[in-house]
Amino acid sequence: MSEKFDVIIIGAGPGGYVAAVRCAQLGLKTACVEKRKTLGGTCLNVGCIPSKALLQSSEKFEDAAHHFADIGIEAKPKLNWKKMQGFKSEVVEANTKGIEFLFKKNKITRLEGTGKILSAGKVDVDGTTYEADNIIIATGSDVVSLPGIEIDEKKIVSSTGGLELSDVPKDMVVIGGGVIGLELGTVYRRLGANVTVIEYMDQILPGMDGEVRKEANKLFGKQGIKFKLSSKVLEAKAGIAGVTLKVEPAAGGDAETIKTDIVLMAVGRKPYTSGLGLEEAGVKLDDRGRIEVDEFFETSVEGVYAIGDVIKGPMLAHKAEDEGVVLAEMLAGESGHIDYNCIPGVVYTWPEVAAVGRTEEQLKEEGVKYNTGKFPFMANGRARAMNMTDGFVKILACAKTDRVLGAHMVGPNVGDLISEVVTVMEFEGTAEDIARTCHAHPTLTEVVKEAALAVHKRPIHI
């Protein structure tokens, strides 16, 4: 029997490493199991961070090629794909090494290998057994494909393979019009690929506000992405010359054949729970393969907890981080709380898309009476000065109390702008609270203020 800990965390992604740091800060003897050579999980290694590096680089490339001339800068950029990939790798390395530093600083024991729960209080790591009063499962999620379509990471790639292509393809088909598909599709479209997005639903970005979805579809279409909505992919077969797909209308009908160089499979992710010994240990899963937990994140086995993508809720790094902090504090005898209605979501295309709280569709379905305030970036001085006037901010507030129920944005930097509304919602604030708060001029944040003013039909600049 090896060393005993207060807490052993399986998985060093955003949920796991943040939980480890907070546990250590609170005086708990903490270990974290990770099978990768580097820390940070999917997010830092093959997800959020590298994709944002490519989004940032490709955005600058497109600006130089197509938009700088509009503001008096003449440029003819040349793509150096190898250098762009190198920059992405440098960003990933800096971030993963940053987590290593945090582990050393907080005296967290790193257990490199594959973790498996033997029973309550016992974890096996590649043949060595460790004991802990508490075990936290934070193994994140994995890619999924469609039935009968094999991801080879060469011609039919997941988001992981999509970050490592040897060159920019001439043609790319993205299966799935959600966040991952649109972000990586945008990267390659900017760099010269002909990109077609195939989506089973009748609109992109399933689950988001209907008005935002339509606006995003329009804007991405103007940028050059082609959309095949209400369409079902029957098969995708890789060959020497590329990939051949069979696609039919979602409602049924005649199938068509599409040929492309690369297929990006982006139909979603699944909880990563295989190989953890959950069934043998008695940890229950729901009908979607997620680990069942109570309000304290405890599973059906006492002393075994789970956070992040392996439990219900949006598969978002910041959701997992917050759960990790709250659980660590509860294990240390403190209290913790998460309002899942206040978890923002962001799509890092350009313009960006951001949302928090209820959509109009949800409020109507729930029978909640609400007021709407909407303001376009076109009427904002800073947006005009930036030559980035597409999109709008929409705020939804309770018709009776004026409490903010949700906000939905598409436009420049809305991934940052959404935070103001999240804070107001956390404090159960109102649209009037935002409207009465002084916002610096000229800034994009004024669009949020004007949208709040519009809730009560009194915007100033439109």
C-alpha cells in the first residue's frame, strides 16, 4: 500500500487541476492522476487553448488579406502554416507548464498514469494502489462519431485531428453546426478552404437563442461558409483522393453524394468514463452515460465524487472549474454554490457569439412574461471606429420584477461583454441596474447598457 491522501483527483483538465489547487490551498493533502505527459486535459492540450490560438492567428491573416485596406493599410499576407502551427504549440506548452508550476507551488502530488477506482477510498494507478478519504472523478469528455463513420484522424478527423492537419485543405466538410464545428470551420475558411457545414437541425448552434442563431447563420454565410441544414449524413468513406459522403434530407428523401478533401466530425462529445472501474465500484450512470451525483457532487458510492463533463450540464471548462472549487470547499467544511442558469457560453468565431440564462424560446415555453431590449453594434461609436459593426446585444428581463433572465449577443468581443450580465444575474440584478450603471465611452460595453435601456423602451442612440 502506498501513500494516503485526503483527496485524489482523477483527471488534470480544468475541473481536475482547479479542484486540486483549491483543495491544496485549503490544507488538504492532494494528489492528481493524469495519463497524459502534460497537464491541462483536453482543454489545454487539444481543445480550447490550441483552437483559440488558431482562431486568433487566422483572424489576423484574414484581416490583413481582406479588411486592412478598408482602414488605409495595404498588405498582402502570405500564409506560413508551419509557423502558425508552431505558435499554437508554443501557446499550449506555456499553458501546460503553467499548470505544472501551480502543482509545485501548492505541493500537489502528481501521479502519472491511468487511474482506476478499486473501491471507496482506493485508486489504482498503473498497478500501484493509493488511499484517499475522498476521490474526485474529473476525466472530462471524449469525441463521438456517427454510426458507421470511422474517425481516422487523417481524412476523417475529430477536433483533435482538425488541429493537426499537415496543410490547409482545398475543401472541407464539417459535420455538425455547433460550437466546435463552427470554430474550426472558420479557421480553415479564413485560410482558404471551401467549407461546408452539414447540420441535422434546421439551424446552426442548437440550443441558443433563435434570433442569434439566424443572425450568426447569415453572417457566417456572408463570410463564405456554406450550410446544408436539415440534412443527415448517411455515410462517409475515406479514399485515396479524399472522402465521399452520402447526405439526405433529415426528413427523408433522395440522397446526394458529396466529395471533399477532409471531413471534420463535430457532432458532440461524450462523458469519458471508460476504464475507471465505475461499474465494479458501484458508481451509477444515467441513461446518457453520465455519472449520477447529488447536490454535493457525491456519487452513489460514499466518498467518491464527480465534476465537469462526466456529470450533467453543459460541457464547458469554466463550469467544471467552478464545480471543482465548490467541491473542494465543501470537502474542507466550507459551503459552496453554483447557479447553473448563470453559466455563460461563448463561440469564438468572428463575430463572437455569447449567451447566458434563458432564451426567448425557453421563457415562452415556461410561460414566463418578459420584456426584451435589443441594441445593434451598428449604432455604437466604438464599433464603428473598429469597423466591426455586425451583430447586436439582447437582454431579457422579467416583466414583473425587471430581474435579468438572460442575455444573447452576437458581435465583436461579446465573449468578454457577457461577463457584466453574468455578474448582474448572480446578484439577482435588474435591467435597470445595468441601465443606471455608468459605462465608459467610447466602448463596446455601451451596447450592453443601451440594450438594458431598450428593455424599458428608452435607448438613447437609436
